[in-house]
Amino acid sequence: MRSDTATKQEIEQALASIHTESGAELLALAEASPVLLVFLRHFGCPFCRQMISDVADLRGELETRGVRPVFVHLGTPEVAKATFDYYKIGDVERIHDPQAAIYRDPVFLLERVSLARQMLKPAVWLGWFKGIPRKYGIGETQGDSAQLAGVFFLNGAKIVRKFIHRSMADQPDYLRLARLD
């Protein structure tokens, strides 16, 4: 079962079982306001740092739309706090998932692709050529470098839209995903 075939009840159960680092239930957050749920690979990944930076830059527009960004990560809460503080969104809700259980949940089912295979993808080379690692830096892998990212736009117990990464360098259009039409 993938999110496109999951029933509302299955999505509701999955969201109800997920809690943020602050203790908030993901389903309650998504029922209170739409949620842009951003899954990161690891904090040493320059493309993931770019994702955090991009969402930080768009936070005002997301808030105007009533959309709350929530991040899922594989790292420690301490590294997450430092990283999000650096990008000036330290108050954003975060979900610590060191075992990648949420990534593998059938509702989300984000792929794992070996780092070697990812490095062969043209999008990754283009990102390197554009200077993404130079701009965002490369850090220590904390988590699973084979784990791919994804972004899900939730409204209540419904996945309205999603962007599933096929490479570490994919760049979603966050505002397009987070539209309420």
C-alpha cells in the first residue's frame, strides 16, 4: 500500500501514531492546519540543508497560507535543533525517526537507493555543478545515506499532494505542493 492507495483510515492511523519531538500528534497538527511534511535524508547532506533553507525562506508564505512545516529526520534531536536554529527555524515541529520507521511506513514508503547509484544520476551531478555542496556544505552522515527524501502535503487525514525524491538532488516546488485548491 502506498499513500496513493491508502485509505483515509490507514492514513489517519499512521498520522495518529506519529509524534513530534515536542510531543504533538501529527494527526492533530494536520487537523488544526495543513501540514507540509518534509522528510530529510541526513543533516550532512547538502541537498537536505538546501531543503531546510528553502522551507525557511518560504516560511512566511507558508504561514500566510496557514500551512505548518513539519520535518522528519534520522539524526539526533540535538543535531536537528542546531541545524534548524542555524537556518532560523528552530521552533518548527520536528519528528525524530532514527530507525526510519516512518519513512518505511506504507503510507509514505520512501525509497532507499545506494549512494553509489545516486551519484550516477544526472540531477546529482547538476547539483554539484551548480555549487550546492559549496553553498550548503557537506557534513557527517548521521542516519542512512541511502534513504531518499520526500514531501507530503497533509490536510487532516488526507495526503493532498506529494513529491517523492528519485535522487538526493531533486528539488520540489514547495509552494505548488502546499496550495489549498
